[in-house]
Amino acid sequence: MAKEAEFNREQEKETVNAFSLMEPVGKLATWPKRVRSFLHDVKTEMRHVNWPTRANVISTTVVVTVTVAFFGVYFFLTDSAFSRGIGWLMDYAKKHS
């Protein structure tokens, strides 16, 4: 009895269902409706977006530019100082070894 049930389960897996063949066709048929729904949702969500003002964008851009410039100079100076310090230590070690 158990072997028959197992055999039936295997047969069900192997048989091709007519509905499984039609599934891709059904998805293809609903494609225009799904695209239209997606675009409608995008339009609805875009109405809820809080867009920044021109002055806000300019002030934020200035803050970011100044901050990046400051840290660029800071890291350049820090890197230069450490490079010279390590170079000095290596020269000192070579002379005194």
C-alpha cells in the first residue's frame, strides 16, 4: 500500500498539467494590466514626495563641498606628516644600525 502511494506521488510529479502549460500564457496576457497598475502606483507615490527647494539644494551642496575639501586637506596633511615621520625613522634606523 505504501509503495502504491509513493508510486502515485511520483506519477503526479512527472505528469504535465494542462494548467501548468497555460500559466506562462496567463502571465503574458496580464502583462499590460500589471504595467498599467505599476505606472499608476508610481504616479501616486511621486505625488507624495517632498521635493527640496532650490535654496535647500544649494546650501546642502555647499556644506558637502566644504566638508569634503576640509577632510581632503586634513587627510593630506596627516598623511604627509606620517610619511615624513616614518621616513625619518627609517633613515635614523639605517644610520644607527
